[in-house]
Amino acid sequence: MSDAESGGDPHDARNEETVESDEFEPVQVFPESEEMDLRPGSDDCYKCSTCDSVCPVAEVDDEFPGPKFQGPEQWRLKRKDDRDIDDSVMSCSNCMRCDSSCPSDVPLSQMHNTARGQFVQEQMEKLSQEYLRNRILANYRFFAELGSKVPRLTNFLMGNVVVQSVNEKLLGITSEREFPEFADETFREWWTNRGGAKIESDEKRVAYFHGCYSNYNTPEVGKSLVRLFEYFGYEVLVPPQKCSGTPMFANGMLADARRAAETNVSEFAAAIEEGADVIASCTSCSMSLRQEYPELFDFEGTASVAAQTYEAVEYLRLHEDLAAELERAEVEDADFAYHAPCHARNQGLAGQAVEMMDLLGGASAEDVGESCSGISGTYGWKAEKYDTSMEIGAEMFDHMEDAEAETGMTECPTCAMQMEHGTGYEIRHPLEVMAEALVE
């Protein structure tokens, strides 16, 4: 029987074949992302350019194509095998402002992180100054652990102008910045010397992710966190840990980040099983555990660690009446120019420090605006990025100097470096001020 006799469409068979061939099949855009196909995310971008409008690098650098190109556009181009990653991806500062600005929830920073990873792995010369410098900056924890063994000698050497000049010429690390000093006693040494936790509780338990900087450079932040949480009756656990991976993501060192994340997830997932929630004093660390880990890794426990990680003040606001406690306390002449780190804004935490300080007798905090500080972790330490970093931070500096306070405040250690560098102000962490008011 012919198609005409059967009443059928002679093109039906071909149509069925066309439908089958048009069905979506995942395209492996980057070889290392075997568990992730970001094609749907790139196709969700409708080129509104909102992400470009909030990018601090694009605002001051006309040659930087912006997050829209670095994310969705580049992923589309990479569907063709003959396309390399554009080297401008290394100019992204990883501030992640593009993520929270996108009306279509395109996973921009996930795309950027993965693209940087492939660029570094396949296109960057491993003996180049840029690669060696970036590898050193990305693995700050390794070098900080060495430097902290002899902190006074390390501080003397790294503060020497000759050493700084050599670092710039040989490694491309800017000599314009003062290297952060190492503490005489790290946070973990203090923790061990005090005998660990002073409170035991089956009902109120937290695991502290202190990160690198609070351990090696500003242990007073970690000490303040411990005392504050103990004031509220919490047992504080301090599991073994490595770097959160934030500087590794920013420099495309994904293999290093993966090794660090595997340890962190394993240790903190075990703490969660013991009834603890995870807290961090650095907003970049909490952002890494909350967002970047589940976006890039699939270790067992990754999801539970992400779901149960909090910034420290956020946690106390959610689980305790922190506001009431602060209203009953006071400090002496504590006025602050507060900068909300980009990674705090991305977690919806931009206003909490100002709100808490305003409740505290004798204290006040003025938000110095929505601008990025410009340092973005390791970004502002690179000689070729220093001027861009300072240009981005110029608005923040101006707002700080216009504020009545002459002391800065922020939760991010590298933002604190930039604030001090640009204004000369002393910079405090909110946890330090709260601990002084309630505990000390």
C-alpha cells in the first residue's frame, strides 16, 4: 500500500528522524567538567548586559570584555573544537557580582572558574612568570605555614624594600603593597595552648572554618569568634582544614582547589554528623563552601557542607538574640567606616554589620557604598593589575575619607588590606568589636 493510499504523510519518517536528531544531547564544553553541562545556563543568557554593568573590572578597564563574554559567550564559542579560551579570562577578579545581578540565574562564576581552569591547564606556559606567580599567590596557605614558623624573620624579610623589589621583578608581585605580617602565635597554636573548647554541648555546637588569614595573620579574629560563641553557650570545634580554595579558583588552579576542597568537605561533613553547623569569619571562605564547592565538586558531603555553612554573625542573628545582647552592652567611642565585601553582598549580608553596630552603645557604623574594594584577593597583588585595583577602589577610599569615622570595618581580610592601603585607617572585624563589648 502506498503512502497516498494509506493517507499517511510521505515525510513522516523524515520528520521523525529530524525530531530525533534535534533532541538535546549534552555537549562536553570543557573536558574536566564531566559531571556538569553548562550549556543550558549559557542558553539562558539573553544578552541583557546587566552583569557587565556591575563588573568593577569592566568599569575601569575598557579592554576587558566583561562577564557576559567570559561566561555565556565563551561557552557558546567553545562548542567548536578549534576555539581556545580567551586570555582575558585571567583579568576577571572573581568578585562574583555578576552571579547575583543576573536576572536569568546564569551560573556565570562557575563558567569563569571552569574556563580559567582550562586556560591555565592547556594554554598557559608552566615556566612563565605569570604561572609561577599565580601558583604562589593561589597557594598562600603553603607559604604562610612556612613563614609562620619564624614570624619575626619572615616579617623582616618581606617588609624589606629590596626583597619587595626583587619579588616584583622576578615574580610580578607588586612592590607597592606592604606584605601582611605573621602573628607570633597562630590561631591554631593558641587553640591548642588553651586546651581547645571550654564548653561542651550536645545541643549547641559549631565547627569553625578559620581560613588561612585568621590563622596565620589575624588570629585575634578567630579568638574573638571563639569567645563570642562560647558566651552564647556553644561548643566550638576546630577541625583540620586547608585553604577554602578562593585564591585557587581566582587563578585557575582547579586541581589545587579540588585537593583542598576534598579535605575540607571530609572534615566538616564529619563535624556536621556530630551535630555541628559550619561557621566562617571570612565571607570569601563561607562563599566558597556555600557556592563554589557544590558548583564545581561532587564529593560525598559537599551538599550538606554547603547547606549548613554560615557566616559567623549571620549565624548568631539566626540562632540567638544577638541584637538584644548588643543593646545591653556598650563600647567607648567606636565609630566605623564599613565596607561590605562583594562576597558578603552575594550572600545577602551587606547590611548586617552596620545594623549590629548601631545597636551597640557608643558605636556607630557608616556604610561607605556599594563599590568593590578592588583588591579581590590575589588580584590586586599582581604588578600588572595593581593600578586597576586601585582605580576600582578609589570610590571606596573617597567614601571612607568622607565618613566621620577614621577606623574601617569589614569581614574580608584582603578588603581590609586594601582599605588600610588606600586610607591608612586601622581596620577592625565586626567579631572583634562584638567580643570586646560582650565578653572582654
